[in-house]
Amino acid sequence: MTRDDALQIASSLGRMDATMAFRQGLALLDEDYAEELLPAAQQVAARFPGDARIHQLAGLVARTCGESGIALAEFAEAARLAPRDALIAHSHARAALEAGKPAARLFDIAARLAPQDGSVLVGRAAARVQEGDSARAMEELTAIVRQNPLWTDGHSSLAQLRGQLGTDPVAEMRTAITRNPRSPELNYLLANTLLSGRNFTAAEAALADAERQLPGQPWIALLKAHAVSEQGRISAADALFAALPPANGIDAVSLRARHLVRANRAGEAAQLLEPWIARDQDHLLWPYLSLAWRMEGDPRWEWLEGDRNLVGTYDIQDQVAAIPGLAEHLRSLHFASDEPLDQSVRGGTQTDGNLLLRDEEPIRALRALLLETVARHVAALPEPREGHPTLPAQRAPRRISGSWSVRLRDAGFHSDHVHSKGWFSSALYVALPEDMRGEQARAAHHGWLSLGECRDVVPELAPVYLVEPKVGRLALFPSTMWHGTRPFPAGERMTVAFDIAIPKQS
């Protein structure tokens, strides 16, 4: 289906009966044409005000477009019309949570209608946290995973929450494994969680335990090789990777390539990666191929990342300053006492959920400003390049796929990382320490954003670009590009960051 086809179907919804409009609307949504569908879906909802399905459709479409206020209103009406529909109840609760509104009571309703739906229970925990009741969220999740020790989604959510509240993130996971030592899912989750938190010694021990209970599982050997490599034990990791069968999936290829780059065997890494790159739909491999090409002096890295127009810095401080109470509002959303387990934050906290979906005046104004600036950046991009991950032919719609605020404290920084499922990533500086603005701090690059640098893997490779932080400055750069920040001595460095999703190519 093309965009023109989608527009034609959307324009005809108003002439259909409610059942057909619902079905055709869902078909368009499944084809990812939410923006083309939204005006028609709202019109059909007005035409059939008593049909819960139609309001549900309009809510789903609005939510996909990031229009949280519209989504919440439509799901609320659908829930009023169909109070016993579990899916609508869950959608209503989820829309309230994403909009930053009280949602725990709505999740309680959804849980009564679908008590075995794990996604409802995880959502209720997030709602409790948002409403300032993290202790209750942790107690409820703990009770549920103790009753259902094989519920991996619950364990994962609980680990994230425990870690951000400063307690042992994997304590309940370990208890569950004691009761179910031969569960591949639990053992994998424990090892992967420890690896995400860079607790490599504990991860190796967990993998050794898993190997005793589940001998011969290929994922155990792969993760063990990865854990050893991450600790810089190159020879030992070489032996472990050599004992593995040829990599047969994107994840395995990415871990092996990461090791080869770390071992300074960039030519081998490129040889491994290049045959897989056309299948790299989630862009896990491009960042490693970029490093390998640069290390080898291969001019193709210039084609990939060397065009300065891919990176933009926009000083929008006047517009940011015109948003009343933005910094104070952002600070109020930082509930955690510690950094998230699986993110790049070191020495700080990160907000939960998709920040720019919140239906609050400072956030609505900020979202509009950021999307306007993204549109300027996209309009100035080079022409499309066949096979290029950042320069596709279709460049709209521009959806925010994830967004958050980070508060780094004294000597805090971001480790170098990528956002593989994004198209463009960002950093907007909202608050900076006074002493970051002096000549000495500038010379030392205190708190600066580095692009194209991966110090954990190739510490000797210089960044491609360095961006000086300034209050009200927005940096935009390809999501496949390595990025991190330099530490700074003291104070608060608060940013808003977001990813723009890769547009549908049709």
C-alpha cells in the first residue's frame, strides 16, 4: 500500500458504516499510516459518537501519532461506552500514563478485567512510580514475581525499578532461579541484566551456573565470550569466540564484531559485517562498521558519517527560555536515586516513560519547538543515498519514538553508545553548571558531547565532532553514530533527549 492509497482509503471512511470504517481504519494503522488516518478517524468518531470501537480506533491512531491528549480523550470515551472491555480499559490506562496523568486507578480497573495480563501489571507499577509511590510499585511487583517466578517481564521491570531506587536489582531474579534452576529464560535474563549493568564478574558467574544447569546452550557460550571481551581479556575472548559456530544472526554478529574492533582487528570486523549489513534492519551493525572503516582508513566512512550536514546544532535558547517553568518541571519528574541499569547514564538519573508524550503545558510547548527544529534539520539533509541508514528517500512523518530527561551530577557523563532503532538522536541543554562556561572548562571539554567516539572499545580513536554544551542548544545527529559525553567537575547538567523514528519507506 502506498501513501496515496492510504490517503484515498482514509478520505472514504466517512462514507462507510461503523463496522467497515473500523476495519479499514485498523488496516491503515497496521500499514503504519497513522498520520494520514488521524483526521478521518476523528471525523468518524464524531459521526458515530456512541460506538466504543470507533473511539478506540481514534485513540489508537492518535497514540501512534504521539497526540497524547487526543488519545486519552478518545480512550476515555471508549471506556465510558464499554466499561467491561479489558483491552479498552488497558488502552485508557496506558494513554493516561503516557500523558502524565493519574493512571494507577485506571490500571486497577484494567487489572480486575484482565488479572493475568502481565503488561497491565507492569503498567500499573509504572503508574505508581509516576504518582510518587515507588515503594508500593516495588512491593506489588515483588509479590507477583514471587507467586509467578517464571514471569520474565515482571522480573525485568522489577530489576529496573530496584536498580533506580538503589537496591540490588537482581535479588528476586536470583531467588526465582533457585526455585527454577533449569529455566533458560530466567538464566538468560539474569546474565543479560548483569551485562547491561556492566557487572561482568557477576555475569560470568551467572553464566557458569547456567552452563552447569543447561549444558550446551549456544547463547551461554556467546554471552561468556562477550563478557570476557568487555573486561579486556582479549586472548581469552579470542579462544571463546573461536570455539563458537559461525555467527548466524544480527545479535551474534554484532557481539563478535565488537570484540574484533576492540582487539584492533578492524579488517576482520569489516569482512564479517559487510555481508550482513543489508539485513541490518535495526541498525545494530552500522556503528561497528563505521568504527572498522575509520580504523582501516576506508573512505566509505566519509560516505556514512563524514558529511557535516548530518549533524546540526541549533541555538534555540530564546524559545526554550520562553517556556515557563520548564527546568523546574523536568526536575520534578526525576524520581530515581540512581542511574538506570541498561542506559548510558553514569552518575545521574533519567526520567521514566516517553517524556514528550506528556500532556502538560511545558512539555507540549517543548515538543512543538523540538519537532519544528527537527523539520529544519531534515529539510537541509543531503539527497537520498541508496543503502544509507540516515539518508532514505522518505523522510516523513517525523515521530518521536522515545524521549527522556537526564540529570548528571558531579563528574557524571554518558558512556559512548548508539540508538540503533532511531533515525536521528538529540541533546537539548536545559541547565548547566556556571563553571562549565569558562575558558578553562571549554579547553578541557567539560561536559561536551562527543560524536563518533567509542572509548570503551577503541579508546585511541578520536571523535568525529565535539559539541560544546550551551543552555538552549539542541544537537541533532544520526542515531547510528556513536555518542557520549565528557565528565564535568561539579554541579547539575540537565538535558532533554529524544529519538526520531526511521520513517516508513513506501
